[in-house]
Amino acid sequence: MLNLRVEYQGYRAAVAWEDGGARYHVWLDDNGKLDGPIYKNSLCGRGNPDWFDTRKLDPTAKSNAATMRAVHDFISDGSAIEAAKAAYTERQRLEVEEANRSAAERMRTALLDEASRLDDAALRKLAFDLSSEQILALRRAAFKA
């Protein structure tokens, strides 16, 4: 098993790993317990001769016992699941922060364009002086108007 990890998508967690040229994952329920089959996916694209359709493996099969023990041991204390949730939350926060930064810069550019069109030095100064938070507040207020 390579790269054993918990992945979290905001609504559900899965334990995932790679082994022997394939990617595996098993979903977890809300209590962090294994839920359903082991999914086995090809690591290569459809055009590759080694590609195969997704396979569903029985987690209770004797051939999967050692793997499932390793998965269970990995998630048993809950820390890997909590770390995955925290990483997801941080990614979401950073995405929102970046979206806000981008929106503020677009609004600042629009204000500067309008200041140039109007040849308005006061508006140009205002566009430079406002913080990103102030520009976003102005944008929200404009959408409410």
C-alpha cells in the first residue's frame, strides 16, 4: 500500500491508497466506519492498454483482510479523518479568500477604468486608497441597490 490517506470532499470521507498500478478507495460513513466495497480504479487513461473499468472488491474477502486491517488501523483513532476534514476546510477558506481577492481587484480595475473615462482624479485616488475589504463592501452595497 502506497500513499495511504483519508480524502474528504466536504460531505463524505474515503480512505485511499495506491498499490500495483491501481488506485483504491473505500468510503467511510458519518461515524468513520468503513461503508461499502473497496473501489479499484486504473491509474492510466482509457487509451492505455493497462486501463480497466472500475472494480468493486469485497472488503470482507480473505484476500483483502490484511489491507482492511491496515486501513482500519490507519483510521482507528480518528486523527487521519480529522486532519483530512481540517485540510478540506483550509482549502475552502483559501479558495474563498482568493475569490474575494480576485473580485476586489476586478472592482478596483473597474473603478480605475471609470475614473479614467470620467477623468476623475478623486475617484482614481479613492480606487487606490480603498482596502480590498472596503472595495468588497462597496461591491456588496452596489449589488443591493
